Amino acid sequence: MTRPVLVPILGDQLSRNIPSLEGLSPASTVVLMMEVWDEATYVKHHKQKIVLIFAAMRHFAEELRAEGFTVDYVRLDDPANTGSFTGEVARAVERHAPSEIRVTESGEWRVHEAMLEWEGRFPCPISILPDTRFIATHAEFRAFAEGRKHLTMEYFYREMRRKTGLLMEGDKPTGGVWNLDSENREPPKEGLKAPPAPKFAPDAITQEVIALVGARFADHFGDLEPFGWPVTREQALEAAEAFFARRLEKFGPYQDAMVHGEDDLYHSMLSTSLNIGLLDPLELCHAAEAAYKSGRAPLNSVEGFIRQIIGWREYVRGFYWHQMPGLAAANELSAHRPLPEFFWTGATDMRCLADCIRTTREDAHAHHIQRLMVLGNFCLIAGIDPREVADWYLAVYADAFEWVELPNVAGMVLYADGGRLATKPYAASGNYINKMSNYCSGCRYKVAEKTGPKACPFNPLYWDFMERNRDKLESNHRIGRIYATWDKMGEAKQREYLESAEKFLDSLEPARKGWARN
Ligand code: FAD
Ligand code: DLZ
Ligand code: SF4
């Protein structure tokens, strides 16, 4: 073969329509795939997340080989493996003397910085192509963001509806309104149980990866097995079909509900497949729209699902690239408390947190409202350091890549960005969790008690948070009015709240070093 084009494909680029492969013939291309120590440990990912990525990479390599591509696949246990993308591209350049390196832009800033260095380092041209699997380009997001103080998702979402034509009747939204959230948010009914998402039994390729991860990453958080995530496009399509057939219908109403021990509820469980490239965001949205048009799912569920994908998912990606690198260091509320050890062990009497951490450990997953209103809300009102919180989320969820994790953590949950993403902090007392879940009835703490040793910790922490951040939040028109209630309480009651919060915070054991990073 004449000098080939070298195409590095990263672990979250496992799509046949990845731009770097477009128009290339198998005969003139060498695809490079690399299992590298740096990526597996820049945070100590949940064991199932590493299995997911390596197993999906190995299956994707087989699919490309079946099409006739030469795939140079570097395994983690290859003795010559240098442990980094840059080191492995350098070795591949030696092996193949390519005429060009063609790569799709990375999802994360960290890897983007490394790729920029490739340009001066290797003796051939490098093309870094835009990732067209996203609907909004970086330029479109910049244009949207220009001149706005708050980058309200809702307006961005409308632009994406117009751009894609999804749920549009000419220039009007289907049903006459853009957002049907007011029809959603139902608390769980007694005994609410949804048809579970399919799990996929590991084949020989995945079993080999499970053995590797068990041996090499034993000190990482999380259960290794049972492992049931989709690792091929075929499996991901089956998971998507099962969602559209059995759960989309009630996705909207129960989007914010939480039930002890019911981990998936009506959520799609498709984020891992979307984020590593097994599924395409637009194909899912078109399938959801078709379910509405054929009467298989109501508009509130379908609009809600489409909004999560072309609204929130696209918006946080645009936000990440617009706000980096500053976003990673943002700490508007000067929160410096270490993450508690129980985030890693699950050993807490707070039943809501214990259940969310259990599902995180067992499945490398928790659904949105658990991540936002239980785990995130706790970190916000307890004043946990944003960097420690971000490391935790990035490590423990199988769908976590910094472009999507960090805006959610620093922006949506912690208000660390000073309100660029969310116009107010989502702080809540135990009442919210009690309304939207069945957690409180079996908890050692009493949600109705406001202070004292039996009181739900979210209650005093909420007021402690408000008081602690008064200078930053009082002028916020969406939350500032709450201070009138606080001021009316009187000094004795206020003191009770603050003392209860202090006692609780003092009782937290900080996480030992080495859980998130070596
Ligand atoms: P569904 O509830 O079925 O939603 C459908 C799809 O919409 C998801 O698959 C996802 O692609 C998209 N979506 C929904 N909400 C969001 C959102 N807020 N931001 C971006 N996409 C969204 N999602 C990730 O993919 N990776 C992360 O690392 C991640 N970290 C998060 C951290 C915090 C603090 C919070 C509050 C949310 C985070 N999310 C993250 C968003 C959301 O919780 C997950 O996408 C969702 O739980 C995945 O499960 P699902 O596929 O069943 O989602
Ligand atoms: C998450 C992850 C892990 C654990 N391991 C690898 C790997 O060994 N090789 C690889 O190509 N990708 C891996 N990934 C995904 C990358 O971290 C992801 O592609 C980048 O973060 C995107 O910028
Ligand atoms: Fe969580 Fe408080 Fe309810 Fe217990 S009482 S489950 S700590 S919200």
C-alpha cells in the first residue's frame, strides 16, 4: 500500500459515521485504536465504565476489520504500550509512515490540548475534524451565547427545534407550546414499577475485558459484575427499541420520580450508547417523534425526551467548550468542604443518598433526578468543593465524559459558575425529596423534623446554605425572596438550624485520598 492515512479513533468515537473515516477507502487507511493507562486512570473510573469502553472498542475494531479496514489495535497489556494517546500515535507513525493523520476532535479539553501538540510533533499533516455527531456547531453556540448574561437553555433548545425540524409545524411548535414540562413532574404512585431496560450478557470479547479490568483496576470504585451495558451498535439499537416500545410513553410524567430500589424507572438508559457513539442523537429523536405521530406515545413524553437530547445534551456541550478552561476551576460560592467518605462507601443513614450511591456502585448509573436533587443537592448545600464533586461524578458514571459531566456539576448543581448555566441554585430541603420519592418513609431521619438529632439533615443544611451564601444570593430575583422567611423565623430558631447543620457537618468523615485519583 502507498503511505496510508492514519485515523486514530478514541473510545467515545465508536460510530461508523465518524467524520475522520468519511470518504476513506479501507485499502488506503489504517485505523488506530488505543487502550491506554492515562485514559483509564486520569480519574479512577468505575470498573464497569472501563469494561464498557474497552469492550465497545474491541467490538468496533472487529466491525471495521470485517469491512476490510486495517485496524492497528493497541491493547492495555501490550508490553510496548506507552500509556498515552500521544505516545501511541508516535509509535504508530513509526510503524506506518502515514501520509496524513486524520482525527475527529476530542470530547474533552484535556485531550484537545494534547492533540494540538501533535501538529508540531509528527512529520506529516494533521487534520482535526469537527465532530458532526453533535447538532450544534461550536460557532452556532458562540453566536447564541454572545451578549447574553445567562445562557438560558430554553432559547437554545428552540433554535435546535427550528434547525432540526423536530416537533415543528412550519415555524410553530407541535401542540402550540415549546415545552410541556408542566404536564410532567408527577410524584411516584404507590408501587410504581417500570418495565426494566434490557441487559446484555457479556460475550467472549467482553468477558476477556472483564477479566482484565478485574485484575488491573481492582482498587477502582464499583461492582465489576453483573455487567449488562450495550457494547455494540446492534445491542444499543435493541435497547433503544425496548425503550420506545415499553417506557417512552410514561417517560414524561415520571421523569422526576424516585423509588427506592427501582433504578431505571421510565428513563431510557441510553446515555452510555449515545456518548460513546453507538447511537446517534438525531436517530433517537426521529424515532421518538415517529412514536408520537403514530399515537404510541403522548406529546409531553416525546417532547420531554427530545428536549433532553437536542436541548440539554447539546446545550451543555456548547457550554463546556464556551466556558473552558475556566469552568474546571470555578467556585463562585467558595465551597471548600471535602467530599464525605460515604459517597464512596454508601455508609450513611440518609436513605435517599444510600440508595443513589448503591445504584451508582452496582450499575455505574443513577438517573437524572437522583444525580441532581439528592446527590447534587446534598453537595451544594453541604458546601462540598466543586473539584472533588466533579471528580466523583466523572469517575463513577459509565456515561461520564467531562464535556457533559462538568457543566452539569459546576453549572446545574453547584452554581460554581456564578449562574451562567442555571439562573439559581437548585437548593432544596427534605420536603422536595419526600414529595418526589418514597425514600423518607423508611429513613432513620424524620423529614418533618426541622432541627435536632432526628431531623432530616437536608432541612438544617438548606438554611445553613442560604445563610452562608446570603451575600451572593440575596439579590437573585429567583431565590432572594426566601430571606424574608429566614428573617421572620427569629434568632432562636435560626440558631437551632445553624447549630444542627454544624453538628451534622462536623460528623462527616472526609473521603480518604486515592478513591478518585492515584
Ligand atoms: P434519560 O432520562 O432517558 O434522558 C435521555 C437522554 O437525554 C440521556 O441519555 C442524555 O443523553 C440526555 N440528557 C438528559 N439530561 C441531560 C443533561 N442534564 N445533560 C446532558 N444530557 C442530558 N449525563 C451524561 O450523559 N453524562 C454525565 O456525565 C452526566 N453527568 C451528570 C451530572 C449531574 C450532576 C447531573 C445532574 C446530570 C448529569 N447527566 C449526565 C445528565 C443525566 O443525568 C444523564 O444523562 C441521564 O441520567 C442518563 O440516563 P438516561 O440515558 O436514562 O437518561
Ligand atoms: C474513558 C476512556 C477510558 C477509560 N479508556 C480509554 C482508552 O483506553 N482509550 C480510548 O481511546 N479512550 C478511552 N476512554 C475514552 C476517552 O477518555 C475519551 O475518548 C476522551 O476523553 C475524549 O476526549
Ligand atoms: Fe433523605 Fe431526609 Fe428523606 Fe431521609 S428523611 S430519605 S435524609 S430526605
